[in-house]
Amino acid sequence: MKACVLVVDVGTESVRAALVDRTGRIIGLEARLTDFFSPIAGWAEQMPDEWWDLTLECIRNLCLLHPDTEVLAMGISAQMHAVVPIDASGRLLMDKVPIWCDKRSAGVCDQLQYEIPPQEQIRLAANLLIPSWTGPKMKWIKETLPDVYRNTSVFLTAKDYLNYRLTGERYTDYSEASGSFLFSWKTQQWDSGLINLFGIDRKKLPEVVSSRTVIGKIKPEVAQNIGFSSSIPVVCGAGDMLCLLMGGGMIEEGRSCDVTGTAADVSVFSSEPLLTEHLMNLHHAIDGWISFGILDSGGGSLKWLREAFYNGEKNEKILYAQIDDDARSVPAGAEGLLFFPYLMGERLLGSPSARGSFFGLRPHHRRSHCARAVMEGVCFDLKMSLDEIERFYPGHIDSMSVIGGGARSRFWCQLKADIYRKKVVTLTESEGGIIGAALLADSAVSGENIRNLGEKWLKVKDTYIPDESRFEIYERQYRNFRAFHDLFQEAYRQFEKEA
């Protein structure tokens, strides 16, 4: 029997389950696509019961395909900031729940801005108050769906809901708690003042534990359903972003990372959060904090480009490699074309009203220019956050790992090295979220230090050195990007009012 840990990774686009052996190698992976709903502009919803059903389906298939494995523990990585209300019996109270990119609580945030000024927000929660956090979503439910709120026994996130269905236990971890705006970064506990500000009943919030905590064992009826022993321990796990970062090498302070999935972010691992209005902070899955800037439509912008510009015959999707080839055929800077990747608005550097847009189109621009401009535009946005990180981080960042779907593109990796002016590395195992959750689960049951385990598991695949010949053109394009980014903000807000 081959010893391994079982990991479930719930993203925006799919649910996946994987078996990871004691060397950090993925020996089996099953995936199923999920549904996404946006019935009203700014709303983003998914179905928790679908997450659960697809989780069981993926695990059952893994069991059938890998009967010779011994599962030592199970861990969950899942999209952050969903709000899943359940009643005292564990019944789900909303078929579809608001997820991380849902903006429906923008009005709640606007209302509370008058009661707690920005600097006080950062002092207490290490973050500005924005609709992404779970606290505003809870208040929106209280005000808009009072029966749901009244019957809610506990608000869980996606990860914590799956853990509940597995074990019957109701916990959250520090990474998810720090993304609520109800949590004190100094005391690392629920903050009574913030809870009172939102009017949330403290009893409706789960107990906060370490991401490495064994919260229980798989319930016998669930174990029978999926074909595993009920003795398997379940580790609390962490939000998908933090698992991704661990799997991307963020296992000691000072490391930096670029993640390009549906969303994209740049970050640094620090002992304390970087307290600035232009960055977000989340507690890491291990001791310490991740300070980062995020773009809700990172890889999502490239996906949009493919669907809008690259439909083949019979609507067959062109491979992303062809988009790379198109973009590579255009000079650095896309001959003056800029793309602003705000298909889902902005969080901190601009307005939630922001929209995706091309600027500078001229008669000679073609599809290939648009492809390069989209890839560069994502990097220019992330560079604004990277500049802010370097303003406040006391150390020096000279290299960064690149993970997520975007790391599969060698062209995009080199482009990032050139725009960031930093050495960029990719890792042998690209499934960072799965590896991060596996690190937590393995460490929890083996007792081995995460850093030591990570050094064994995480190996560099490729290294990209910045090309100085492109610095001047990218510096000019970046200056233009920043200037027009700021000019467009009022237009975005006016456009939303009139839409």
C-alpha cells in the first residue's frame, strides 16, 4: 500500500480531488466543472451542495482508480470568502451562496464607511472594508434575508462547509477568519467591536483554529459512501490562496509570489501585515501574514480573450499556446495598445465600478496585439501592487515564484520577469493549491515542520531572467497604464450610475 494524503480543492471553475504521496508527488487527480450564476449585475453565486456532490464523485473515482493507496489524512483547499449559512441541524439555508467576487454588499460597505474611517479599518482588521469580505455579506443577509439570518446557527466558508459535511464539526481557520473583517490581526481572535459594528451575533461565528488542526474524522456514513475508512483524520486546511502560496514556495518570510488563476495576485510573506490602504492582508496557513494586491480578472481576462477572439470552427476553443504565439509575434508594448483588465471591477487600487477596456487602438492593431496587450495589462496592474509591497516591506525582493495556470505559459513568465524586473521561477509541480493543502495535511499527522517538508517537496523547474533590452519600452507603457488607470476612475463611476 502506498501512503498518501487526500486533498480536495474547490475553485470557482471546478472541484478537484487528488492523492499526494509522501514525496509531494500527485499520483491521482479527478476534476469536475462547477456552475456559476450571476442573476444580477455584481452578484456571483455557486451551490454548496454541488461542491459537496462533486467532491464525493471525485473521491469515489480516485478510490476506484487507486485501490492500493493508504490515506493518512484528508485536507481541504477552497475558494475563500463564500458565506454558507446552516441551521442548528446542519441544513443549508441558501441553495446558492455569494462567493469571493460577489459585490452585492457594496451598499453595506458604503454605509459603514461613515462609522469607521479608513485608517481605523486598517488598524483593527489590517484591511479596508470591501465587499469581498465575509462580514459585509453576513450583514447583507441579515438585512435582506432576515429569515435566513434568524435561522442561521453558524456561517461557514466553502472549505469549512465541506469539513462540516465530512466530520460534523464546525470550525474555521485563521486564514478564513482574517478575510472576514470581523477578526483582529493583533489578538488573532474575533473582534467584539467589529462584530458589534456589523450587528452580527457572535454565536453565529465558528471557533478559529490553526490550519494544521485535526478537527475530526470522516463520519462513518460518508466513509462508506466514498469507500474509505472512518478512521481517517480531517485537517482544517486553509483558503485556496494560502494553500496556493504554500505550494508556490511561500514557506518562509521574505518570499514573494505571483499567482495567475481566474484571479491574479502578487504577494510577500511577512511576520506582520503591511498596513496600507492599497494592499490586502490575510493570515497565512502557517504563522505569519501574506500581504498582497489582487486582480479579480487575471487569468479570467485571458479566458475572456480566448472566448471572444479565438473561437475555432464549430466554436472549438483554440489552445492557449496559440495565443502565446500570437502575442509573441508582436513587439513588447503591443505597439502602444493598452488593456485594463477590470472585467470584474477593482478592489483597492481603483473602483468596483471599473470595467475592462482597450485603449489606444489604431488601424494597424490586430488580434495578436490584443493578445499581447491583455497579458501585459494583467502584469501592469499587478506591478502597481508590487510597487506598493516594496514601499512597505522592510526587506528586499529580488525574485519571485510564479504559480497557477499562468505559470504554464513560458512566454507569460518571461513577460512577467521583464515587467517586474525580477528573476522569476516556476516549480516542478504546478498544482500549488493541491500541494499546499497536502503539506498541511501531511504535516498535521506526521508532525514534521512545514518548512522542512516544503524544502523536500518544492523544486524549481525553470528560471527566467529579466531582459534589459525591454525595460525602456515597458517602463513607458507602465507609466501610461498608471496615468490612464487613474484618469478612467471617474468615468467608470459615472458609467455605472447611468447604466
